[in-house]
Amino acid sequence: MSTNQNKKEVNKFFMKLALQQAQNNLGNTKENPSVGCVIVKNGNLIGAGCTGLNGRPHAETNAISFSKDILNKSDIYVTLEPCSHYGKTKPCVHEISKKKFRKVYFSVNDPDPRSYKKSLIYLKKKKIKAQSGVLQTEVKAFYKSYFNFKEKKLPFVSGKIALSKDFYTIDKKKRWITNFYSRGRVHLLRSFHDCILTSARTVIIDNPTLNCRINGLEKLSPSRFIIDKNLSVPLKSNIIKSAKKYRTYIFFNSINKKKLNCIEI
């Protein structure tokens, strides 16, 4: 293997570590994308971080704070182009320049017009080497929801349905038609999404809670949206009883004032 080929594999390895960091907070960074970042010096990992809950601090800031080593002449790997504009935080490229990193690697350009392809220009002026496109296919697939939002101004929607081999969604004997592992996967999916949408009929039949019940991820439960034309959700349902703990929205067009007074929180 040539030196260049070996370097490519090394870069892919560290970018995969950065991508693993980004996966930690997928769906829980509000309007910001979940970014992953690792810092490498002399071939050793000395820092790692991801975008904080609700979008701040940024991944680069968290990785820098995590590192206890001197950062000058180290390399930084970021899944998404570092931001170069002022918003609710300072531009990450400023912090990268301040810490005197040797080289910046990132995978894909940020589709946000405030940052799109601007970091390379800034870093070049600061005489910091930068390279984009590392692990591009995998990372672009990871950011499909973010790209969809930025390019089409639409939310990214995932659909989930439990279906038996004979195309039934409900077992007449009220037995599970899914197994333990698939139900666990559903809870993991909930932790990756901002909200979950269902109908009043599902609430009445299944009496679900629609939260994330994986140890350590309970706080990542999505907001719950219920389509309930006639305001028929029972007051004793798990959805209503847990509404103070999990943000809940009910869409209706038939007013039952007595029930409405009971469920207003």
C-alpha cells in the first residue's frame, strides 16, 4: 500500500469516529445539524465531541474543550463543513484558527448559505490546510434529513408500521406481532426524531405512551402529535396522563369544552 493510500485509510478511520460522535445526538439538536468532531495529534486521538443538546455548543467547541493536550499542529476531523458565520455562537473556523490546527478535514459542505463553501476560503487565508470529501457517501447519507430541510424547506418524515405476514396490523388476540428486538429498534428511532405523529384511533386501541424507553435515552423522547378530530382521546389514556412530562399536541375540530378544560395543561 502506498503512502497516499495509507493516508486515505487513516483519514477515513478518524472520520468514521467523528461520524459515530455525530450519531450520539441525531434528532436532538433542534434546527442545527448533529455534527461529530475528533482531534488527532501524532496519530493519537486527543479530543472528541458532538453538537450539544438543542444545538449548542457546536461539536468543534466540545471536542476542543474535551482535549487536555496542546492543540497546535494537530488535525481536526469534522463531519460537516465548520461554520464560518456569526449566529448564536462565534464561527467555529475562528476557534480552529486560534488553536493553530495543522489541518482540517471535513466530509461535506454545509448547505446553509451562510456557510456553504466559505470555510475553505477562510482557512486558506489563515494558512491552515483543509480537505473536504472524506467519507463523503456515508456522511451525506447521515445528513439526509438536514439536507432535505435546508434544500426543500420540508421536514424529514420516517414511517413506521408493524405488519404481519398476512398483512394485518392488529392481532385479534391482542398479542404482539413484533418481537423484542424490533420494539427496541422503534424506541431507538424515537430518540432520533423531534416528534412522533399518530391518530386518536391508535391511542384508543393501543393506549401507547409514545416515549423512548431505553435506559439513558428517556430524556430524548420526542414531542407527541395526535390527530383527534372529535377530541375522543380518553382522559385516562397514557398520553393524557403523561402530558406534563412529555410535550403533547392534539389536533381537533370538534370542541368538547368539558374535556378540553380537563386536558389543558
